[in-house]
Amino acid sequence: MAAAVLVALVSILSAQPTRAADSSRVADEWDLVHQMNGARRAAGLRPLAVVDDVRDVARGWSDQMARDNALSHNPTGFQQLRARHPDAGLAGENVGFGPSPDVLHRAFMNSPHHRANILGDFDHVGIGATRTAATMWATVDFIRVRHSLPFLTRVPLRSAPLPSDAIAAAVATSRRLGEHSADAVVIGADDLHGDVLAGAPLAAAHHGPVLLTPADAMPVGVLAEAVRVARAGATAYVLGSTTAVSPAVEQQLFAAGLLPIRIAGSDRYATAALIALHLTAAPTEVVVASADSLEDVALGGAAAGERGDPLLLVSSAGVPSATATYLALNPAARRVVVGDRRAVPDAVANAVGSSERLAGADASETSAIVAARFETDATRVVLTTPARASDAFIASSEIAVEHDALLTVGAHVGDGLYAYASDHLATWTTAEALAPAGAFSDETLVWLLS
């Protein structure tokens, strides 16, 4: 292991305001991690991933400094790190004390040696913070291993990939809702491009799921889930014509003790307008998205469903008559367009009387913009990928019911997505990845969840 950089930080206490006395060491540590990674991001560097056993070493030394009330380097720190990671090629340590993580980070960055460590050729880190009264004692241990290690994130991540089959995925999503918790369920065809597109707000309004079925008959497992999640005698809204979902499905639902009600327009745009009529007689806001962009429909449906607003559909070619009629009947409702100008050209947005467009440079940034607009107090964040927009769509009603933030995450974490995540790290308590294993890189997860 290369020679370690040993530098100490002194005289950084100032008259800056202190954090609340009951702040936990965990919050202090993650605040410092995030600020260091922010500096690395600004410098074009990869983030540092937090490793549990490296953090243990750092915590042990911070506790010792606090007991001694003296700042010093850990004389056996690098031996401890080497014992845990014998293949580590480089190690460094910053130690310091101060009133808060932000003051300490600024002091580190103003010290050339400490700054060199923070922006150095490291890939993993452990931070230990210990408080005595208003003083935080901190140890930062850096290592370089050049391969992936199991790492921690501030927001715990649970992998919850959905089955690739849309029908099974909808059942799996519904099962996240409590037994007999729904006042209604929504049933749509499994092609994901027809009348079911605007179903998420209707399902969310009744605290229920959108379940999918082939046209001819409902599979036994889907019917069983509808009965499980819905209260006895609840409504089952069937979306689309008898060609999309046959009368046999209605008969199955009725025989199982649910009350089927069909909502069917002449096309998916008309069905969306009819669904809107079932939601509210006088909306204050409507969400508009292109029926040809499943990603935008998923984002718009989750956002609209969380607030009880309708989702209306347009196309890139224009505003269908059913959509125009509904809007004309509700002139006071604000129109919020979700999607960029390729999906919803300016002419179409102007035709619906758009009050606001929510769109970014890509799907990821759009998801962050939508979440920032609608999901300001979410405690769970759900991650999906652009490659499987169907996952986001299938989960959108459950996400709306649970008031979650829905993010579409690509290979690159852009500044807009990073900024949104940074603003909400302290309020998110859990994260769920509705994506196949390996869909998100370690770097992506560190940027978003640490």
C-alpha cells in the first residue's frame, strides 16, 4: 500500500450556528459524504462509495479523539484498513473538529492537503463522526481498491424487480397494497397502449391497483388478486370496448363478488376523457401527456393520481376531439403538460391551453422535474429505467396511492436529477429499484442515494 497522506486540521471552530443537539452521528456522516461527493462531482470525478468496515475504523478513531478531547491521526488506522482490504493500493486520512459538517467540509476544502485527499485518486471512503456538546469530531478514511465493494447508501435500497410479463407485473405491484384496502380496482387490456393508459388516476382515487388481462378472459391469478385487494362488493372499472376486454371478464368479476362498470370511449383519448368525468366534476388542474410516450404517461399518471387530478391524452399530431371537448367544459382548470416538444409539440400544447410544461433534456430529467412539481414530501423513491417504461406505467397507480416519488434513471445522472435527489436525501427513508439486477451502476446509486 502506498504511503498514506497524514495531515491534521486544526483551528476550525467558528461562530457558525450549530446543528440541533439531537442530531445523530449518522446524519452528520452522510452530510459530510454528500458534500465531499458534491465537490468531486464539480471536479468531474467519480463519487466515493461508503464501505461499512472502513467506516467502523473511522468511527472508532473519532470516538477516541472525542474522549481525549484532542485532535490527532490514528496511529494504527492504516494497519486496520490494510487488514480489512489487503488489496487497497492507496489510503489517506483527514481528521478535524468543528460545529457542523458544512463548516468542517469548507475547512477541509480550504486546506490543500485535505482538499487533495477529497479530490484524490480514491474510490471508497468511511466517515466517523462523534459529537461532544456542540463539537463534531470527524475522521475520514479514504482507500483505493479499483474494484467494486459492497457499499452503503444514505437511503437504504431494496431491489424489487417486476416480472417481465405485464400481467404478472401488475399483480406483483398490486400485492404491495393491503388486503381489502381498495374501494375499487381498475381492469385494462394487457397491451399497455390502449384504453388502460389513463387508468392510474382512477385506480389511485380508490386506493386500488390497475390490473391487466387478455381480451378474452381474466387469468385466475389476476381475478384472485382483484378479490384480495378490494373490499367486498367493490367496483371493478373495466376500461375499453368489448373488443379490448370482453364481456366474459365482466362476468368473472361479478361472479367473484365485484361490481363491474365499463368505461369505454370510441378510442383511448375518449376513454381518458370519460375516466376524467368519473374522477371529478370540476377539476382545478389536469395533466396532459402524449398517448405515444409510455414514460410520460407513467409520470403524468402517478402525479395526477397522487393529487386526484385527471390524466388526458393527446398525440404529437394534435388534440383529439374528446380531449378538446373535456377541456372546453372545464376552462378554469390549469393544464400541465408532461413531455418534451417531440412528444407534445408547442402547437399541441398551445391548443390545450397549456399553463405549464414539465420536461427535461431526457426522460430522467423529466422525471425529476415532475417529482419536484408534485412529490415534495415523499418518503419513498421508486427507481425505474427508460429501457422498461412499462415498469413505471404498471407501478404508477400504486406509486400514486403511496405518495412516492417516481424517477426514471438512465446510465447518466444529469445535474437536474442529481439536484432533485440531493434536495430530498434527508426525507427519503427507503428506495426501491423496480428494475432487473444490474440495471443501475454503483456510481449511479451513490450519486442518487448518498
